Amino acid sequence: MRKAQAERCAVASPEFHRIRDIIASRLVHSDRPVNVEKFRANTDSTGRALPDSVVGDMVDASGVPAEMQTPDEASDDNLILYFHGGGYVGGSIASHRNLTGHLALHSGYRVLSVEYRLAPEHPHPAAVEDAVASYSWALAQGYKPENIAIAGDSAGGGLTAACLISLRDQQLPGPAAAMMISPWLDMGLTGESMVTNEGHDSSISSIGMPRMRELFLGNAPIDDPLASPLNANLEGLPPLLIQVGDEEVLMSDSLRFAEKATDAGVEVELRVWPEMFHVWHACVGLFQEAADAIDEMVEFLRPRTHV
């Protein structure tokens, strides 16, 4: 495993600190039941449009709604499947267009942003089924596995891992690489950082996560490896990039998953970014560290996908 502390300035930019303070001022530490409708509305309200030079077209990916986001002069061969975050309960194509659009723009690859089914209406394993279906659709469109990468953030990072595991178990050809941003990988919520970073994470409180877990799992067990990929056999997965901030309550998920995957023979690059909050990439255009993190994804991706 190549483990690296992101080589940036010791102190993050003033623009980053301004945004972090705003986010922290809105964070609620509560274990009350989740108001799903309000949560979804709040998540989508943070969304921004695609960059001007990226065009989005809605497609039906084997019954799964998705948006193909195509930058100017896009490669005809390469594709990134992207699974948004939102605790498996919220999030959407719309909430993530700024992140996914800039990933398309920075990479020159098409990005298929997938609108998988959400809990509690569609609990686990609905999201995994949709992830696999969208990947299979890409293969049916003529994209070759060596030209495809899968990526996702938070719950979508966990879904990325689950999709890889499911593809392997179904003996389907896996993608060339995968990238996970601040992934949620342990439904048991047993990571040390769930406690040690509770007072430092400006974006997520561990206190309310059991409520989100209940909505997602339904009747599925906490240790189901497709819900909690930290419990899975990780042999045979493609090269992985894992990015996480060192103040996140979910940091331990990334550290433990990277170690387990490496022990299973998987090529892993773990990048721990100082000071960064949960899925800081979504703020691209607001502070430089977000753009730098997307560029790091592209640097990882290009040598591993064949043009």
C-alpha cells in the first residue's frame, strides 16, 4: 500500500477555512429520526450546475436513470461511473453535478452519474443491484473494462467497493481502477475515528449515523459484506485510490479498508489530506484543495486506463 499524507501547505487556504466554518455552523449533533424529505431537499439544495464546457444527457442505464456528462473533446473510449453520496438515503445527480462535472472536465473522460435507488423506499441491496446494472449497461454500450473506472463519495464510496465485490463474485469483468472519496465502509460504525474525530469533523456527526444505517439496511444484517465492504473478502479487486481527510469521523474506514485490501494483494493508494472535511471535492471552484484532490484522482486514473 502506498500511503501518503497529501503534500500540501501545512495550513489550508483561507478560502477552505471560510467554507469549513460555514459548514460546521450548520452541523447538527442529534440521534433523532431522519426527516428523509428534508434531508433530501437540503442535500439537493447544495448542488450546482455542470461546468460550461460539460454537457449532460440523461440516459436509461438498464432501467437505472443516469446522466452522461461529456466534456469538450472527450475521449470516445474512456468512462467513469460515479455513485453519489448521501448516506444511501439522499443525494442525486443534481446534488453532485459540480463534482462530477469537474471530474469529467479535469480528466477529459465521460462521466456517467448514476441515480441509484435510495432507502428507505428501496433498502439494501437495491443500490448495489443498480450499480451493477449501470456498469453492465456501459459494457453493453461498447465500453471495454480496461477503459472504465468506478468512483464514488461517502455512501457512494462504499457502493463503489460493493459494486467491485459483486462484479467479482458474479465473475463479470471488473473495471481498470476505482476511486473512493471519504467512503463509508463499515456499517458497524466501529472505527476509532468515529470517537476521536467527533469533535473535529465539520461535516458529519457520528451521533446520527445509526439512524441513517437503519434506513439503509432494512432487514439486512450489519455485517453483510455488500453493505459493509470492510467485512468482505477483497481479493481480486482492481487498483484503488482512497482519499480521506484526517478530521473525518469516517477516516478509520479508509485506513482499515486500505490495509485489508493491501493484505489481500490489491494495489492501493491511500491519500490522507490534512484538515479536509468530508468530500471536500464537492466544493471545487470555492477553494483550491478541492480542485487539487480531483487532479489527484486524474493522476491516478490515467496510467491505469487504456486509451
